[in-house]
Amino acid sequence: MKLFSVLGIMMILGLAGCATVDELFEKDQEIPLSEVPAPVLAAAQSAVEGIVLTDAEVEVEKGQIVYELEGTAGGKEYEIEVAADGKVLEVEQDADDDDDHDHDDDD
């Protein structure tokens, strides 16, 4: 029964021309910051003081809508995951590996 439901949805979306099979199963989708709900933006900005948000993606994880916001603060890059209800799920600071690669011991 589930197979027929999935196939039916795929056919409807395919006939409507709004999605390909790959798009239906894509895990995340980039969206403009203007489409991110206000509670999600506020939660991300509260999670990292002074952050300037630059990118946003939305995905469904374990049946829950999750927004992944990227931005910079204090010269560092951050990735913040926020649930649709505004709960911060994860804050990740991107590691700065550039210095590690500049000091090779091959001399």
C-alpha cells in the first residue's frame, strides 16, 4: 500500500512538472533567509552572539522540519540547526584547518 502511495505522489508531482525523482528524495533544500520563520532566525541569532547569517537550508530529519543556518561571527564560521518551533538543536563552529596545512614538515 505504501508503495502505491509513493508512486501516486511521484506521478502527480511529475505530471505537474514541479519535481523530479531526485528532488523528491533530496535531503535538504536551500532557501532564502527571507523564507526562514522569525522564531527560527531569532533562535539562531541568540545561539551565537553577533552572528551575521548568510545561508539557509531546510530538511526533514526524523519527521521534524529542521533549518540549517550558516553565518559568521568574530571572524569564525558557524552552522546552527534549529527546529521549526525555534529550539536550537546544534551549534557547530567550523574548524580552521588552514594553519595546519601551511606548516608541512616536508622541508
